Amino acid sequence: MAATIDITTADGVVRGRRGNRVSRWRSIPYAAPPLGDLRFRAPRPVDPWSGVRQATAFTSAAMQHRSGARTGPRSFQPTSEDALTLNVTLPTRPSAAPRPVLVFIHGGGYLTGTSALALYSGSRLALRGDAVVVSLNYRLGAFGYIDFSEFGTPEHPFDSNLGLRDQVAALQWVRTNIAAFGADPDNVTIFGESAGAHAVLSLLATPAANGLFHRAIAQSAPADWAMTADEARVFARRCVAALGATPDTAATALRTAGANDIRRAVDRTINRVLREQPGLYPACPVVDGDYLPRAPIDAIREGTAYRVPLIIGTTRDEGTLFARFIDELPTTPDRLRAALAGSGDDAESRIAAAYSGYPRPTAAVRAGGDFTFWRPSVTVMESHSRHAPTYAYRYDFAPRALHIARLGATHATDLLPVFGAADTPFGRALTAAGGRRGLLAVTDQFQDNWLTFARSGAPLPSWPAYTEERRSTLIIDYPTRLEHDPDKSKRLAWQGVRAPTLV
């Protein structure tokens, strides 16, 4: 029988698995299941339990299409509305002082994903940095990022920004309970990738999150995603119509319809918008004037966001993954032209001049990826650096197999070195054709910088802070180098470009 380890939290005792090197607790509830009358409501506190709660195995992922909860080539995690849980990983050896905490928020376009992926366990990161790694689930898609509050009633109100509220609730759990795991609640770093990176920036702009974390890392953030209250209302009405309901019957339909029926109706509506309005993403936090007073990128620009040290960056070839597998981004000339329609008559000509070879496919894919991730991230770098230490990077490394596949350093590949996946079966397969030494080197770069930042609020001394004067950017590659204002002509071409609004 595997060794176990019990920890007493504010809600009760949780039993995890104690390994020779790391100990793990899985699927600890941080909020009450949002079922029945709690559907579309802000997270509620957990009901305390007596006895010992088993936390040795994952339970459910948040509601989503089955494919999004894939955990292996032929394995899928069950999905459920009851999925507000988190996981804790830490070194088994004792520590003389409380350990720093790194809280990971997974990506997936706010529609898919799960903290149960083996990659996200954080065991290698925890061991290398003598740290505690927390990962969490939060409500997705229909149940987390569509604002149905218009259809609430006095008896059954609905709340906005549910996924964001879940993330705050998870951070509140960390604040209350992480000391019991030997960690320091006053040294918490949040980090995320893609939509998870956008969540990090959203938390910077969320008053309820103030004081719950002390440093932030945003990897490939689509930083200017946000819906106005009016846009969110229009989109929610379209989702209700897709469910087969009217404004008069929406309240009952949303409370009583099957979870998968609601999910499918919302997914269809989202996919329609992605086809019809390239560059717009409707499943994201809503500027409701209350829980999220300002769009995250605006709050950062205005200096009203939480002023903590920030690492932010993108990969060199963000768009190739989407162009090949996920038709969501403006990675063709026609789609990019549509995305730029509201940014001035000369926007497309400026972009075309900045991307050599445009409109050839490779240049269009690069431009579409930069439009979504790099362009708004540069705005965050500029804006946040005026108020708090900010560190910029670009991830350029790709093993030979990714070059052969014409993906390069594409979206999400920076997760492999962050979590130390070089020695996993996937990491070894990916580098079988070459690049293993490089992947190990960039893993050292990522982990040493991330962990040093988590401990002190600054990465290694070789990585200077970003300023608008020098724009120092760490190019993580084999070998890694420092550049000042990389791709300046492209940066200037994107100035003034904004994401489109819902029509």
C-alpha cells in the first residue's frame, strides 16, 4: 500500500500520497459544488467535513467537450459541473523555512483544459526550487465565461465572471490553508499560459484578488481579451436562443437544462462568432463595472492594476499551432484583414510591410499569431513597467521535430521547459530527432528564472527589467541571449491596432 500523508485544512483533513521525492494531494475542493441553485452563482464556501477526505486521485474536469479533458492518447477525464478543486505538490523532504508557492492556471481558451494533465503536476518544478506548486480547475465556457446575469431573477440570481471568481476563491483557499502544507502564504506567485495567462492579467485587475498573490507570470497572454457589459449581454442572448429559449423562458431553461445541452448551445454560438468575426473572442471576462471594473489591459495601462512584479512573454511562432489544428486566429490574409477593419485604413498596409513575404502563408500565420498574443503583450510590457518591475521574454527554441513539422516554437511549447518535461516519454520522443541538449538547457533557463522570481520578485541577474527606453527582452533559445527592442518594425506597425468588438 502506498504511503499516505494527512494535512488538516480549515475545512477538514485531506489525505494525499507521500512519495520518496514528492507528496501530492489531488482534487481538494476549494468551493462548494456549483450545482442546483448554485449554477451560475459565485462560488460558495466548502461545507466542512468530518473524518479524512481522500485526495489521492483526480475527480472531474470542468464541463467542456470531451476532447478538451484528454489526459492521454486514449484517456479522458470525466467532466462535471462539480469540479471546483485544486491540487498541491511539494517535496517530501522537510524544509527549514516555509516554501514559496506557485499557483498554475491552465489554458484552453476558457473553454477546455484540466489541471489533471501529468505535465501540470509540478513535481520537477517543486523539487528544483524547493517550492509548493498548486494547480486548479475553474468553470469554463458556458458555466464560467458567459454572462447570463440578465436572466437571473430575485429568487434565482445569476452572477457574472464566474471563472474569474473561481480563481479568486482558489487563491483565498491558498491564503487560508497553504501554511499547513509548509508553504508561505505571503509569497505566492500566480502563473498561467494562454487563457491561463490572460487569467493572470485579469487577476491583476480584480479588486477581490488584491493581496492574494505577490508576483505574476503570463505566458502567451491574449492580453486584450475582454467583453463590455453590452457585448456580453448581446452574446448571452444569442446563446439563449441557441439553447431554444426566449428571454422570457431563459431563466428556467438555464436553471433546468442539462449541462451538456447548455454547453453545446454555447459552443455552437462561440464557433459562429469565431468564423464570422476573426480576431474577436467572446468567451472571456466581462467588464461588469463591479467585480471587474476595467478591462485588464486598460487597468494595466492606467496603472490601476495590482502593482506586482511581472514576467510576460510569448513564443516566436504562436500562430502555427492554430493554423494547423485550431482554426481560431486571423492567420490568413482575409481573416487578418477582417480583424484589422476597425483599426484604421492603413493598418493592413503597415502590417504587410512589416512582415516579409506577406501575404504568403508563413508570413500571414506569423502576423496572426502576433496579432493575438505578442501585440497586446507588448502593451502590457510597456504599461506595467511604468508601475512595477516587468521582465519580457520571447521563447524561440524548438527541437528538430517541431521544425520538420513546420511548427517551430509554437504556442504552448514553452510549457515543456517550465514544467521540466524533457525527461518524460513525450519529451524524449520530441527530441529523438535532435534538440535534447537544447531542451535541457532552456529548461534550466526557464526554471531557474521562474523559481528565482518566485522567491525574490526578480529573475536571475542576467535578465534586466523591461523599460520603454531599452525594451530588454530575454530570447530563450539554445543559446539564450538578450535583445533590446526585438522586431522593432513589427512593434511599430502594430501600434494603434485593437481587437475588434462584437457586432
